[in-house]
Amino acid sequence: MLVGSLDLTHLTNQSLGRVPGRTSRGTEPAARPTLILCHSPLVGPATWSEVGSVLRERGWPVVIPSLLAARDGPPPLWRHFVQSAAAAATGPPAEVVLVGHSGAGPLLPQIGALLRPRNRGYVFVDAGLPHPTEPTPIAPPEFLAQLRALATGDRLPPWSQWWGEDAMRSLLPDDALRARVTAELPSLPLAYFEEAVPAATWWPDAPCGYLWFSEPYASAASEAQARGWPVAHLPGHHLHLLTNPGAVADALVQLLERG
């Protein structure tokens, strides 16, 4: 069953995202949960736009929150990102499944806590995992020195500039798509990367799944598998959700329907 269980290998129509079917009376189809597609604070909602379109075409309700307006709030900044994501999901009364890419991963339990009791589960997509018993650093300590070297004053350049223009072009060869994505990349305060998300001691409070593309997230996928979650691997790069949205949507649906 959904709440209080990590077993996604035998899901029922009452579980995470199962495709609607006839009820026991054979009259009304069960409703699909709304998928809340959360982008990393380092990028913008365009990263989910292609996958969101595919999922909508296939009959899944989708909400893609924008975290961009929350970037200039007072510290701790992670709290504003969480509140923005949860606020975007407060409209429809439907149950929801939280889907987080990259840096949105550690924020998902906090978002889920604001959406109780509607939250039915979590899917992490090439994302870091939150720690249930201790704070989760936004940036690993060994990476902070590199970030401080990149900063100008108290802010970092947009994510696309961290690795150079050629790296972004290799990820997103299509000029129009790359321009659309980079146009909304924020310049975040360095202080955000020095924050830590508090321990989510209540989590996991709903079933979880993991979808990974790129090698840096292999260890997180292994950890998810060790926890008994369903794990899917779609070989690709970190922004595979933009360059192969159909395959990513397929993989997400398969995770949601696995049973």
C-alpha cells in the first residue's frame, strides 16, 4: 500500500501512480495522481517542459512549478524553493506524486510534508537523495571550494557557465532548445550552497522510485536499490529529459505502473 510502505513491487490501484482501471464495481476508472515535476534550483521549469508535454498527451495530469521567483528570498533559501513548489500544487485537490530532477531531490520530502495527506509518492530523477537522520548539504563540502572560486561577490554565475560553453552545447546540441533553457538559468547566492536541508525524520512516508541517466548518479541509484525501491536506468546525460523526452516519459510511467 502507499503510505508507510517502501514496497513498490506489488502496487495496487491505490498505490503510486498506477494506471487507471475499472473499480471493483466495474463502473468508474480510478483517477491518476497529478505529477508534480520539480526542477533543480540551478535551472528553470523548461527542463521539464518536454517531458511534461509528453505525459499530458498520455493522459497524466502534470504541474511544473517554477522556483525562479524564490531565488532572492531571505535565508534559508531552500525553504523558499520548497514553499514555491508546494504552492504550485495546492490548486487541484487530486493526490500527487512528487518527481524531482537533480538538485530538487533533497527537497522532495520537505515539499511532500507540505502536501500531506495528498502526497502518494516520490520519484527521484538523476537526483541527489535526502538523508532521513541528518541534514543534507546542498553542496558536498568537497565541492564548496570550487563553487567559491567561481563566485563573483556573493553570487555564482548561471550553471551553464560553470563548465564552459562547449559542455552545454554537447548536452543540448539544438541551438533553440539550448537558448530557451539557458535564458532562464538563475544566478544563485553562494550562501544557498552553504545551506543544509534539515533531516527529514518522517521520510520516507510514501513509496519511492529512482530513475537515473548519468554515471555520477549511479551511487544514488545503488542506494535506492538497497532501500528496496524500484530503480530504472535510461543511459544518457544529465539533461536527457530535454533531448529524449519520450523515452524519459516512458521510463517514468513504467516506474509509476510497476507492479
